[in-house]
Amino acid sequence: MAKLVIVESPRKASTIKQFLGKGYEVKSSFGHVRDLPKGKLGIDVEKNFEPSYVIPTKARKAVTELKKAAAKAEATVLATDEDREGEAISFHLAEILNLKDPQRIVFHEITKQAIEEALSNPRSIDQHLVDAQQARRVLDRLVGYKLSPFLWKKVARGLSAGRVQSSALRLLVDREREIQKFIPEEYWSVEAELQKEKAVSFLAQLAKRNGKAVAKLGIKTKEDAEGIVRELSTASYMVENVERKETKRNPLPPFTTSTLQQSSWNKLKFAAKLTMQTAQQLYEMGLISYHRTDSLHLSEFALQKAEEYILEHHGKEYWQGSRQFKAKQKGAQEAHEAIRPTDPFRDAQALSLNPRQEKLYRLIWQRFMASQMSPALFDTLSVDIAAGTWGLKAKGQTLKFKGFLAVYSMAYEEAELPALAEGDRVHLIKLIPSQHFTQPPARYTEASLIKMLEELGIGRPSTYASILSTNQDRGYILKDEQKRFVATDLGFAVADLLAEHFPKIVDLQFTASMEEELDDIAGGKKEWLPMIKGFYGPFAENLEKKEQEVQKQIVVEETGKLCPECSAPLVTRLGRFGKFVACSKFPECRHTEPVEEEKINVPCPKCKEGQLTPKRTRKGKVFYGCNRYPACDFALWDKPTGEKCKECGSLLMEKGKQIKCSNSECVNGVKKRFTKRKKSVE
């Protein structure tokens, strides 16, 4: 009889089968085999919050097959992922399959060595990890299933609130308010282009007056800048001090889940959800170590392989000894490993990966290899220049030794200065006064929001992708043209309502403290039930009170137009998918139409009667469609310019920084530009 090994996914099962002999059968659970029921709470709040787990319909076939296989097996080995979610899946498998003393194995990577070592060291199921996962699931279900119906009644149907989701939304709403309230402040800077004899000219920035530093906002007006320029234009310039030194730039540590998501967005423009999906595929193929981790630790095997590769391909000057890193986050699981390739000698191009897999694998490989390489070395030169009562500073930097930059690109500036020495006279070529304005706080990108969530301790890296996608799916946030998050009117309404009536749900410190409690439960320091009771009592009491007190939030704005069906005034309302125009006599008259965000004065090329207008899909993506929809269904994704193609006469449109023809058959065209508009994009 063979031993049965159960993992979560078919791909993972297929990879592990390659390493095991005939004495093993490997099967997949296809993810979770038990969960809370859909459509009802599934938690008995009167009986110690006992969860009512059910086998989802999609899991029934897999469970039936696993029961048959387990009944025939000599023993059953649970080999689900090493995190809390994986531990919970093993727990539920043991319950469903009636395993009395199940063998539990964990591994950081899917390689022959790791699997064999795990099989040699089985353990029992870690109930503390299971309790932590169950506590999170129960908390999230209580908040979601109790608070979401409140939003349906008070704002609009189809909305949702979440313990972590709503805290993230608050961050975005607060940032948008900071931007709206921001008042730009004018300031000026002055640069001098200087030259020593016939050498290459260089720039020096105004830095001091009478020996005291000039503040960034110290030059307030154009008049101030012009006065400084007049003084400097008649001054003589002399090198006062020259400082030369060698500076180091050390490599970054290997990736954790959070930093992988951040760098993947910054370098590849992969959304967090796509990054996690692709990393999951690479892990299951046995190409990278486990991708849900907050540890920076590297195994001795990994360090040895990195050393071998660096010495063989770059030389000993690029390796200065193995380097370990320490995680800064509280509660980081140092027993786990950072994300790394399972074998550095595997080249991305030789692995038959799809383009996304190859890009992400290469990024992980580069970051890991760089973490073990020598620092980059720069020659830096700092020059102080006296000009009457004023002081200027010029800085130069050149790369002396690439070090880790040979494999992992990072931005740095190179600026070469001529040979200068104390006492050298330099002459003025020109003065450059420049006007500036202070800038509002930047909107969050995927990377910067994930970084902030991690710094605040809100959620966990493995949950960031779902947090962002849920807020987008609900219409609370969308992305602007620079792919930065913008809170919508609906997002403002929901965040403000929760902040006023359920402040703890969106309180960042409270949410972070709950994450710490979950970590304590996982570490066996706390019990899960007292935590749930402590949260739910005050929450349920407040919810019951607010159900009676809070009136429905109806956001209505007059449009100045009349309903085409009954001649009543048209108003703008706030609904599930943001603002829409509706008849003020609703529900007697059910006429609605989308909000036209702006006029671009481009006639519809299909019906010749309508105008193309920017609109948004339910997920917030902008497209351009005829304002006579549904009578005319013309739509396209890219912004039309109003001009026509000289080749075929079709509309020209903006695609990035280029102007393209909307006709896919035209030599100037782009394929798949036209799209039939369905009702789902209303």
C-alpha cells in the first residue's frame, strides 16, 4: 500500500510526484475543502462563536476522491503550505478524512531535497496556527456579514465593509482629502553654470548666505530671486573647499511577500494580485521558495549556491562573503525563508516560462543574487564655491565598481565635475533662477500603499492583493491615468459613514493591534475565543444602536435638466457604482442615465448623431462611448482626438504618447481597439 500525500493544487502535486517513488500517491485538495457557508453568518454567537463549516459545492468531488484514496492508503501525509492558511487546510482535511494521527510536513521550496527532508521530519498539526486562521476568518465574517447590510440600508445595495478593507479605504480617503485641501506655496531656486578655464562647464546650486544654509523655501518670490541674481552676476567665484571620498551602496535584502509586490509594481507594473498569482505558479513549478513570507532568512544551501554562481560568472571581487538579513517587522517568522530561486544556475530563458512568469522569476533571481554580491562603489566629489556673501555647492558622482548593480538595476545619478582644487578661480557663464511650487502629497500607487499598510501593521502581505481588489470591485477606489489610486464619491461616503459611527473599524491603530493579537494566538501566547468576545460585544451593541439612529445617506445634486420621460427634474445620485443621473420622481419614474464626466466634442462616427463621452466601467476603467447608448453602442477604450486618419478616414486616438488609428485594418491601426459595448459597462 502506498502513502497518500495531499497538497492544495494539481500543479504542486505534479511537481512533487517527480521527486517521490512508487510508494507514494500525490493528490490535490484543489484549495479549501471546508469553509463558512455562503448566504448566512455561519457562526453561532450564542455558543462561543462556534463556526458551522460546510464543504463547498466545488470541493465535493475532490473530497470524495480523497476519502477513497485515504481509505486505501498505508498512511496520509498532509503537505499543504507552511502558513496559517495551509495549516487550516490540513486541519480540515484531517477532520473530513477522519485522520486520527495525521502526519504533517512543511517545506520552503518544492525540490527533491526539501521534500525528502520534510518526509523524514513529520510533525503534528499546529493548533495555534489553526486557531489564528480561524480567529481571522470569524472576525472578518462577523464584520462583513453584520456591517455590509447596514451599508445597504444606509447608502446603497451591493456595498461591503471589512475589518482590514475599510482601514485601507480610510488611508486612501484621507490622502485624497489632503490633496484637495493642499495650497501650493511658491519658492525659487538659483543655479549657476560655471567653468574653470577651458574645462567642461558644471552646475552649482545656491546653498548659503553669510555662512548660514539657505532653506528650501527660503527664496519666496521672483523679486527675491532676481535680487540674488543681480548680486551673483557681479561676484567673483572661487573654490573654497573640495571633498573627495569613496561611497558604498549596499544591496537590498532578498524579497519578502510585501517587497516583492512593491518591486513588481515599480519595475514590471504587475498589480499585487497578478504578482501573487504568478509567484504561486513559480512556487508550484519548483522554481522559487515559498512566496508568502515575511522572513529575510536564507538557508545555508541557498548561500552556498549563490557563492558558487557569483564566483563562476562574475569573479571573486563580486563576492565578499555570505550575507544574512534581519526582518524589521514585528512577528516576522525567521524560521521561514525569504523568496529566492531554488537553483540560481537556472536561467529564466531556458525554463519555458510564459512572459509574465519569466519577468517575475528574473526579478526574484536578480534580487536574491544581488543580496549576496559586493556593494557598488562610487567616487563622489563635493565642492563649495564662494561668491561674495553667497555660497554655492556642486556635487559630482561617478561609478567606480558595479558590484551588485551588475545584476540588479537601481537608479543612481552620475555627474562628472572637472578637476578642481581649493583656491581655483571659476568664471560665471550664466545664472538660472527657477520658479517652483510645493506639491501635494502623492496619491498612493499599489507599491506605496502596500508599503504603508505594512508599516502600519494593517493586514498581512498575503492579504494585500485581496484588500486592494475588493476596494476596487466595490467602486470605492479607482486608478487615475498614472495608475495611482483615487477615492471615489462612493468611497468617501462609505469611509465617512464608518468613521463617524464605527470608528474602531477604520481606526488604524486598532486594526494593527488586532493583527498583533492574531500573531500572539499563532504563537500560542493567547486564546482565540476571548479575543473574539472582546471585539464582538461592543461592536454588536453599537451596530444595534446605529441601526435605529442613522438615516439613509442620500447624496443628491440637481443637474438643471428635465427627465425625457416625465419632465421632472433630473438629479445626480450616488449608487453602487458611483454617481448616476436619475429622475427625481423615483420610484414612480425609473429613468436613469450615466453621468457625463466631460465633453470632448467628438461626433460619434457610427450614428453621426451622438457625441463621444468619457464613461467608466463598473470597476472604474475609463472608456469613450456614444451618449445615445443604448440606441448606439459605439465605444472604444482610447481617447479620440476628433481628427481623422489620412489613410482610411477613421478616428485617430491617443494611445500612450502616440496617435493611432482606431481602425484595426488600417496600416496605422491598433488591433482590438473597437469593442461592442455591453450592458455591464453602463
